Amino acid sequence: MSWLQAMVLAVVQGLTEFLPISSSGHLRIVSELFFGDDAGASFTAVTQIGTELAVVIFFIKDIVRLIGTWFRGLVDAEVRRTQDYRLAWYVIVGSIPIGVLGLLFQDYIRGALRSLWVTGAMLIVFGVLLGLAERFGRQQRAQDGLTLRDGVLMGLAQALALIPGVSRSGGTITAGLSLGLTRPTAVRFSFLLAIPAVFAAGLSEIPHVFEGGGPGLQPSGAQMIVATLVAGLVGYACIAWLLRFVERHSVYLFVWYRIGLGLLVFALLGLGVMQP
């Protein structure tokens, strides 16, 4: 992997991680279209550490409060009645599905599921589902209305993002809107829900990303470190933008973008411009 490739992919990761358009799908498409090879699932997972650090920094006050409340609630019955204590548990429980499925299907995640035919199809299918959730979701419940059921179902939706093209944020926002959450609530909980899962996935993939002689683009240690930092800086800016955007606008912009990109992927594959 060249430095240009590493930086381009890092910027793509940062721009797309928090938008409901699939960062792994974009990395797969960009690396194949412009560099003629796959950046690999490990590169994707490790650079996501940078973007999740951006989430931690952006929501540091909320995270510190939730962690503190959770520990106090283990011994204080009064604290266990608070929304923050319950929210901390929702994040923990919602993180379990993606961890379990990621371990069970890691060979498929690194292999067959990275086909661009799959990526294109998932961009379109989950784009349509996001549009339906925006159209028919009641969007009446704010953060204080979150329940354990919300955490479990949004956690299951997050697990679907193991397939490139689905989108972790897209899946969880779709589930949140379908459950009647407001857009800002669905987006904020999506960010919090991602932190344990993405950090765990990224740390577990660090040994794989430096394996020599494997398929796909091979980054050096320095390239991986700088790419992760760049992805985090770009991602931080995207968090602030998206939170402001969803307060005033629907998510239809992302719906049409996903469908258009999915159709473009199919066209390029059909014409032989890209290999699946």
C-alpha cells in the first residue's frame, strides 16, 4: 500500500463512518475502483478505532457520566432507578450481538461477504429500509424513552453491518426510527452503541492487518497509525455535522445516495470496470 492509498482510504473512512452510507462498503469500492485491490477487512476495522476515538472525545462528558453511574448503580439501588444507569446497560447489551456474530462468521466477513455484488445489493436494500423507516417511523420518543428492547433490537441491527454495504449507523438509525425514536436520539444512541464493538473489533484485527503475503493492499505500521489518526480527525468533523443535520432534515439524502451508488456499483461490475 502506498502513502497516497493509505491517506485516501483514511479520509474515506472518516467521511463515511458516521453517515448511514457504509464506511466498509465505501472502502471496498474505492480501493477496488481506484487501486485495483481490496483494502481488507482488517484495515477497515483498525482505522475505525480512529473514528471511535473521535466519538469518545465528542461525547466524553456523556461517557464518563454513564460509566460512573453504571459502577455506582452496581451497589446503590437508588442509582439503578436512573435513566443513565439503564442507558449504560442498553449499550452493553446492545453490543453483544455484533461481538458474537463477528467471532462466529469472521471467515465470511473477510471473504465471501466482501464481494462487490453483495456490497451493491446491501447499499440498495438497506437504503430502501432507511427510507421506509424515515417515512413511517413515529419519531416520538427521545433519549429518556429508550428501553432495553430498543437496545437489543438496535444491537441486532448493528450486527448486520458486518456485511459491507449495510452501514453500522445506517442499520441502527433505521432500527431506531422504526421503533419510534426521534432522529437525534437514534443517531446519538447509534454513536454510543458503536464504541465497545468497534474498539473490540479494531484491537482484535491489529495482528491481521500486518500479516505479510496475504491478499489485498498491505499497509506498513506507520501508514496504519497515520491513517487511523486521519480517519479520527475527519470523523470528528462528521459527527458534529450529522448531529446538526438530523435535527433539521430527514435522512432521504442518504437514502437516494445509497440507491444511486448501489446501482453504479452494479453497472461498473456489469461493464467489467471493477472486479467483484
